[in-house]
Amino acid sequence: MLNKVILIGRLTRDPELRYTPSGAAVAKFTLAVDRRQSRDRERETDFIDIVVWQKLAETCANYLGKGRLVAVEGRLQVRSYEDSQGIRRKAAEIVAGEVKFLDWPKEGGAAAGSAARDPEGGGYGSEISFNEEDIPF
């Protein structure tokens, strides 16, 4: 079985960094990714939620911002949760194992072409144990 996703797009806002009660860093951002269309149709954009963990989350929060162009490699994760009204919902998101910065930052920050990778070395396939209650989003 294979669950691997590679996306290139721009951040729609600055990454949101939080910490679980156990102290694990988790960051979330949304990537705007253009979808190819036929010649006579206007281009459409998908907005895809990205989640990064541990040191990679801190790196993304420190060096990425709205509008930055990045490549994300990871795995698709679909999870269920209960919203504030008690309704069961599903969320599809990409759990990133690698984030590559593809453009120059506007002011300061990391150089273009630098990459951030899961420090555990496992990339997108590594497992991080957590409870859904730990996710601060």
C-alpha cells in the first residue's frame, strides 16, 4: 500500500504553531494549489490543510509566511472529530514529512531551496502517537 502526496503551492496565511499538552510542537497552514483545467476554462484553486509536527513544525513557523512558495511531501490523513455542536465531522489533511522552500523570503529568513525534514528521519511514513484531544486546532 502507498499513501504519498506531493504538492507545490503558496501559503494562504502564516503557519499557526501550537504545542500539545505533552509538549510536542504542531503547526498547521493551508496551501493554495492550482488545478489544471482545459484551455477554455478558468484555472481553479484547491486549498489543502497541511499539518507538521515536532522540529519541522517549529522550522516552518519560524521561516515560512503567507505567500511563500513551498513543496510539501507527506501522507493523506482523514480523521473524524466532534464539533462544538456535537456533530461528527471528517477532516482531510496532509501530514508533512518534508517541506522544501522554493522561493526567497521577502525579508530575512531561510534561503530559497533549503529544505526542512522530519528530524526522526522517517519522513512521511513515520508515526507519531497522539490522541485527537492533543490536537489544539
